Amino acid sequence: MDKLKCLLATVFIALIAGLAFIYSGFYPIGADVPHNPLSYWALETLRERSIARAAAEIRVPADLNQAERLLAGGADYNDMCAGCHLQPGKQQSDFSLGLYPAPPNLTRAETDEEDATAEARIRFWTIKHGIKASGMPAWGPSHDDDRIWNMVAFLQRLPELSPEQYQILTARDESDTGQH
């Protein structure tokens, strides 16, 4: 019984100390001050594991490599994503510099062919649901799944594109309202 009381007292003290820290305002919350390594590791691990779990059962469309998807997704990427995630030939933008954590530069290839299906699932889930407290919005409320898969299709090819190819593939037809 004494061990149980000691354990409960320790948990209670830790809870009170945690709440005192949260309410103290001492933690630097500004986006221009990086997290301490432990906080960064915890948040990064939580984000990566949560997204991987949530995306694991998503079915990737068989036609993801079709040219129509690439063309449809390119204009949306340019309009909605390039400001943070960049375009070929760009290393940074004013917007991407001010975000913490920094958004990934999606013009760089980061996965191999074996991970392509898992990466497609993760990208679909991330675009659809967004990521809390990261600047990544949830596009699901305003975009149907097919439109999101088109952006995923474009992202698969983005690292291969030259700046000129990017401009051609992301040009939006004047009559296109972006609603597919």
C-alpha cells in the first residue's frame, strides 16, 4: 500500500509540475525559436507514427501514373502548395522561411521505388487531413478524394521536373476553375 501511495503522489506532483510549466509561459513558442531536442523528437515521432498508422489502409488508385492525373494535379500544386513546398529551381520562399517546423521541399526525391505506395498513402492522408500546428492545412473539406489523388500523382513526378517542365505542367487553363 505504501508503494501505491508513493506512486500516486509522484504522479500527482508530476501532473502539478507539468501544469505549472504550461501555465508559466516559459516555453518559447515562437516559430523563430526551435524546439529543444527532446520536444522536437517527441513531436516529430508522434507526427510520423500517427500519419503512418492513419494512412496504412488507404487504397492507392491503380491509375495514379496516368498523364491526366499529373496534369490535373500540377495546377493545384502550383496554386496551393508551391509557396511552402517550393518548385523546381527554388531553394526557399519567404513563406517557407517563416514556418517552423520547416515544410519539406517536395521537389527533392526522398523515397525509393519500394516506398512509393506507402508514400502515396501518406501524402494523400496529409493533403486531405493536414497536420495540426504545422501550417499544413486540411484540403479534404474543400477537395474531393479524386482531386487530392491528382495532387499525389503530381508529387510523384515533381522531383524529376525541370523548371521549364514545371511551368508547362502547372499552367491552369483559363476556363478551368480548379473544380474537377
